Amino acid sequence: MSRIADKPTIIPETVELNVEKNLVTVKGKKGELKLQMKNDVKVEIKDNELMVLRNEEVIRRKSDLKKNTALRGTYTALIRNMITGVTEGFKKELEVIGVGYRAALQGNKLVLNLGYSNPIEVETPNGMQIEVPTPNKVIVHGIDKYEVGELACKIRNYRRPNPYSGKGVKYIDEVIIRKEGKKV
């Protein structure tokens, strides 16, 4: 039983949602997102409420019921994230910690100095924005939750936080458990 899919998703007035067979298109003030769904589920819209239901025509075996229930919850969460993305957007904040470690924005590129011999340049994908309010803080903005998370993860992986010294790139709300160094 999917608890997420059992509650209807309310569609705001500013959002235009279209469903054609298995393609869900969501348009809002920030942009447009599309989602290709499987045949196992179908989407119904009534009175500005969206419900993801099982497609009874596709179910052949009893084992398909559990898979379809899981898909209902997954697609409901994805559509809700799409609605949030086109209305409010998503952001991830990163912090650069270390002596000489800094970030800067040069045009469309993020330049990271993380203690390597050469600076690292990260291109900003289309539809995404990178902000650097201070040299030790990076903010990634976008309408697609997955892409925002992927870009933030890519930036973090250039220099993961060291558990001994604490240096590296970390999420703002991430807690680094520090280890004690070697005793002499």
C-alpha cells in the first residue's frame, strides 16, 4: 500500500499540467519539465487534484501488484517534485573549507581552487544557475531536483571533506565526524 500515492496532489493555479498517454508535462513560471512514465500506472486529474493509479489492464500476475504500488508512490513523488520545481525551484548550498581553497564564478564557469596544481572548471548546464556569494560558499539553483543534486554532488566530489583535518567541499548542513590523529 503506497501512503504517498493515496493522498491527492493539489495542482496550484500557476501550474499547467498535461498528460498525454505516458508523458506528463508540467509548466510553471520558472520553466517546463517532462516525465516519461511506464505503462503500469496512469494519471487522473479531477478538480485540480492529481492521482496516480494502477493501470488494471497491464496487471497480469499477482506479483505485479507490489511493483505497481511501488511505482505509484515513486511517480507521485516525482510529479510533486516537478510541481515544486516549476513554482519555487530547488537549491543546494556547498561550503569550501581549507586554507587557500576558494570558489569563483567566471562567466558561465565555476572555478574551484582546491589545493590541486590546476584550478577545476565546472560548466553550468542549461537551465541551472551557480551563485558564489563569498569565496567559500557555492549555491546551485535549478528547477529539476535530480539535476541540482547531481551538480552539487559533482562539485563536492572534486575534494570530499577530510575526516582528520575537515578540509574540502561539504554541504552546508552536513556534519563531518572528525577523527583523532595519530598519537606520537
